[in-house]
Amino acid sequence: IVTMERNLDWGNLDFSYQRTNCNFVAYYRNGAWEEGKLVKENTLTISNGSACLHYGQQCFEGLKAYRNPNNEIQLFRPEENAKRMRESAKRLMMPDIPVAFFVDAVKQLVKANEEFVPPYGYGATLYIRPLYIGVGDMVGVKPAQEYIFTAFCTPVGAYFKGGIKPVSFETTEYDRAAPMGTGGIKAGGNYAGSLLPHASAVKKGFADSIFLDPATHTKIEEVGAANFFGITEDNVFVTPKSNSILPSITKQSLLYLAEHYLHLKTEERDCYIDNIDEFKEAGACGTAAVISPIKSIVHKGKETVFCQDDEIGPIVKELYDTLTGIQFGVKEAPEGWIVKL
């Protein structure tokens, strides 16, 4: 692999694709995974009959590599991403990807692109995108016989330039997923359906749309491509529970930190949109932003405000500082959360 010469302005990176030295690629053929390797090409050649193109037999993941103050590179809970991809693959009738295989591929990728891991202190990271697709010459609605697992990476800047900022959302009449559908896995089709409501919300000045449960449209499920959580008046961390919500690794981490670091009571339960004023603070969480504090939510013309004058709630702020502190290696992490390269 030939190292690419780059002069990156670490303080002005955004969340966009930048080519790095190499990518990881592995093929599943004849009923078994091949070893996989690093390649300099950033393209894939596949059959026009590939199941990923016609029937959406595809899933992906997203995680990051960080530099700590000692200039060490570390990953945040990569095994959890591997486990989630296995669940996605199972639902889509794709061959299993062993956890060790997934994590080793990510390690190889990051080590080969280590000069693209931003220095500590900029809030920037190396974003890693593992992708799993069904390929091969075929027609007809059935699982593919061949598959590609690949992963690429790109340096990205801090999500909030100049500090964490609260943003507003509106509910949408569109559904993100169906009951007993694929909402609980990280399949690409889930995101394609969210593009129109997102664009509609942004056009009206909101950050994104809030999806309600598809069966009754009475309960909050997801905030765009992120999970929702709220803090009640009596300091309970609450997040929705549903089979059609993607199990966010960030959310699961926040649940643990809220209970064990902030000593809050936590609940996974229904969050009715008509009872949204039970929360004094609220946020959306995911890999990209970690936490986006929610300034307000508009539902059927009624606005519920959580942040006055853009002042972030103290619990949301403490959760953000705690989790990012762990990810960047300045706060002690729970056992097994950090993998150093």
C-alpha cells in the first residue's frame, strides 16, 4: 500500500468522504469467507445482477477511531458493531460474519491509515464504514450466493463546530419502518426512506424529522437517523423501546453511563408524543454527533421547548462530556469498552 500525501487542516474537517491509503475487502465464495486483504482501490466491481442492487440485500456499520492525549489510537466498542452487523446479516439471510473477523478487519484498516487519525485536541476522528453486500450473477428474489465485506475510512471533523449546540425537530407523517420489519437492523433501505422527510424538515428550518411508531403514530421512535432520549423532572433517563428501533451503541452506552456514572434511574419504555412535556431535557444520540441536544420539538403545530436561549441542560451536557471523554481517553472507561491499537 502506497501512503498518500495529504495536508489536512484538522481543525476544519467536515463530515465528508476523503480518500485514504487503502480499504479492506473480503469475499464470500463457495460457502466460505476468504481471508480478506487491504487494497488501494476505492471501488468495487460487481455484477449487474447483484442482490444488493435489486433487492436491498445490504447492511453497514459506522464507528470511529480516536487519538488519546498519549497519541495512542483507540477504538470504541468495535465488538458491539460486529455483533450488530451479525444481527443485520441474520435478518437479511446473509452469511454470518464472525466478531473476531470484523474487528481484525477494522484494526488492519486503521493501522494502514493511521496518519489519517486526527491528533488529539481537535475533536476530529477517523470514521470507519464497514459494508456488507450480496453480489453475483442472479435474478429472482432470493439470497445471493456470493458476498463482499468491505470497510473504508475517512477523517471527519467535530460534528459541532465551536461547541455542542441544541437543534429543533418536527414530527413527520412518514414511517421509518414497519412493525416486524427491518427497522431494528442497519439496512441501507431504512435510510433511503428517511431522505424525503429529512429534506422536508430541513426546508422548514428543522434539523430533521422525528419518526413516530408506525402502528399508532403516538410514540416517539427515532430522531432522523438517531435514537431519542429524555430526562424527566425527577432525573430519570428515558429512551424508547421498540422492535423497529435501531439498537444504537451510543444509546446503550449512555444508558450505562447514566446509571453507573451519573447515578440516575434509567428506563426503556414508551415515550408518547402527547406527553413530551414530561421531559425537562432531551437529546438525539448516534455515532456521528454522539449527542445532539434537542432545543424543541414541534408536533401538529405545538412546540415543546427544552433549551432556553440555547442553554444545554446540565444532564445532557454531563452525559456528552462523559462519553466523549471516554472515547478520547481522558476519562476512565468501563471494562472492555476501549480497544487500543
